[in-house]
Amino acid sequence: MNKRKGFTLTEVLIALSLVLVIIITAYNVMKFSLDGWVFNLREYDIQSSIRKAMDTSTNKIRYACAIFTLPKESFRENNLTEEWNYIGLHETKIKGKPASEVIEYIYDPNTKTHKKNVLVEAREDVLYDLVFSKKDKGLDNKLLEYSIIGYTNGKKSKPFINVVGETKALNTMQIVDVALKKTSAIAYRDSRAAINFANISFIIDYSGSMNYNMANVNNVALEDQKRTFLKNAANQLVTSLATQNNIRMSIIKFSDSAFFRSSYYNVMHDTKELLNMYADIVGYGGTNTGDATRLAYYSLKRLKAEDGPRTKSLNYVILFTDGNVTLYSVIDQKANNYNFYLNDGFVENIPWETNVAGSGVDLDLSGIDYIKVWGNKLRELDTKVYLVSLTDTTSDYGITLTKNALHAEDENVFVAKDAKSLNKAFESIQADILKDLWIFNGPKI
């Protein structure tokens, strides 16, 4: 009888167990490799989209005509401004968990709407940080740093990618840092806004003390006189504003009363004409600041009417003076009519005989009240007033009274003690006006 020897049940179970161990081990190895491959593929995909977003940001920043960094709370779809484009970080959720994406809003002038483009899409368990930061907080700096940082597992702990970039905005006047800190969005535009004007009435004191030096001594060398300090500083102001083609300036000269008022000139195109208007500074008489302010008000009011409601403008008065207010304008002093002169046009400026009254020497409080009349009217025109005083002798009290009468903010009041501080005052005014122009035309914050 032929007997065959087979496997026992124990041997079969052992063999099956060994095979099962091999299969499980092979599966785990393959799964680990596959998971690693999928992770690497996802990471590569994320890195590619981040680098593409960085390239997009670089090109937009480099060739934009205007750039604003925005606070995080300002970057939202219901807060977009016409003619402005945006790049920023948008927080969302996937399956109830926090997620984030980098998006771009492109303005379409035909439909007057913004089209949304996703630059870095939201992914489950992935968070991003997008940071824009002006490298130097100075006005003229055009370098913008930016970075996109990626985190996995839905937690901002150790980043798996951090791409950093920096580019110079070649076509913009400046990068406006609205938030003044690191932000997660920018607004930019490819073309300049429809023209909006800055209208400046530049009021210059021609009173007798302008012939003096800082110690109010007369008959000193020309290079030591206040009028030389003023001329040099004013030239710097006008030429620096001439970089923009939407700034208009009128020159007003005064002493006992206002005696010269130009029309508004385009600072860029008519620089030479403006510079020549005050090249002949010769001081005489008293200080009737209110009369010059009166003409500034009527000039700005008339310009607003000529422009019409469609023209958006910012109004400024730059008042340069070197002494206390000593005179004011009245209807008719000869007829004992001391009511303030309120009409447009020049007055007869023979002190104490016609339309000019006051002490002529010391601070005159009626003169302050006269300024206040025009300060209130300028305020109605939304006029920003800069007060520049070049003196070592004008009282702080007199400066404060003039400031309050004109509603000038503290940061817009400059007391210069020498040529250097006067130049710095006009530099600050120039920077402030240019910044206003960009914010005026800028996106909603």
C-alpha cells in the first residue's frame, strides 16, 4: 500500500502565518513608500504654487504705478475699490478645520467688478502665512519684502516651506505703508487714477522784519537775512513738488495787507514762473496775516467752482510768517466802520487811514479774530493748513493763537530758528502733501 506524507495542520498554519507576515510587511513598505511619494508630490505641488504666486507678486509689484500695504481686516471681498487690484491671504475652512489660501483680485474696467484668481489654493491640514513688509519706513524707499510660509498638520509650528522675496517698485512714487507693520495683503494699480489735484495757496510774509536776521537786526549781509533763508527753502519746496503733474499753486504776498495774488499754476509745467514770483522779496510794513488768508479762501473757493463737482481736489494753505499778527482789514476806518472786511479783492493798505487797522507793532487780538473768520471758512473747504514761523522773537502765545485760528494741527506747525530747520519744515510739508495725494487716490482701508 502506497502511503503519502502530507503537512500537518500546525505546519500549514505556521506557513500561512509566515506568508501573512511577509505580505503585511511588503504592504507596509509599499504604503510607506506610496505615502511618502504622495506627500512629496503634494509638497512639490504646494511649493510650485507658492513659487508661482511669488513670481506673480514680484511682477505686479515691480511694474505697479501705486502700492499700498493693507491691514489684515481691510482685505475682504466686500471692501474692494474700483481700479485697484489686490493680492492677499484669505482664511477659510475645509471640513470644519482652519485653512488658508492666497488669492488675487483683478479689476475689470469693462464690468467694473473684481475677478478672483486663486494663486495658492486651500488644502486640508495646510496653513499659510503671507507677509508684506516695506523694507525701509522712509518715504522714498520702494523696496518691498514678502514671504509665504507653509505649515502642515493644521498647526503653525514648524514650517515645511518658507519662500522669501524682495523687489523694487520701479514705477511707483512710493509704497504707502498704511498698517505701518507686517501685513498680509497689498493693493496695487497698473495705471494712475483719473487726475485729482492738490491746490496750494502759498502765503508769504513780506513784512519789514523779513529784512532782518534771526536776532531781528536790520542792515545785515544778504546771506544772513530771513528772506534769503525763505527763498532757498521755498525753491526747494516748489521744485520737489514739480515731480507731480497734478499740483497747482498760487502765490500770495502780504505785509500791511495782501498786495499780490497769482492765479493757480501747474507746479510741474510752470516751475520757473512760480520761482520768479517771490525772487524779489523786500520786507516792509506790518503783518496782516488775516488779509492774505482772506484771498487764499476766495481763490480756493473760485477754483472749486471752476473745476466743477466731478473734479476731486485736496486744498492746502502754506502760511509762512516771521512775526506776530499786528494788523487786520476793516470796511472803512475813516468812517469809524471797524467791521471786518469780508469781500474778495485787494484793500487800500494805508494803515490807520483806510481799510487797515491794528497796533502795527505788537500782537493784535483783533487781528487774530480776523484770521479766525477765514480759518473757519477754509475749514468749510476741507483745507489743510501748514503754519511756518521763522523767528527767534515771535511769542509762543502768538503762534498758538494763529494756529488755533487757522485750525492747523500741531504736526503741521513749524517754528524754524535757522535756515536748516526752515528747510526741514518745507521738506516735511512736501512729503505730507505727496503722501496725501496717494492716500487720497488710494484703496479703501
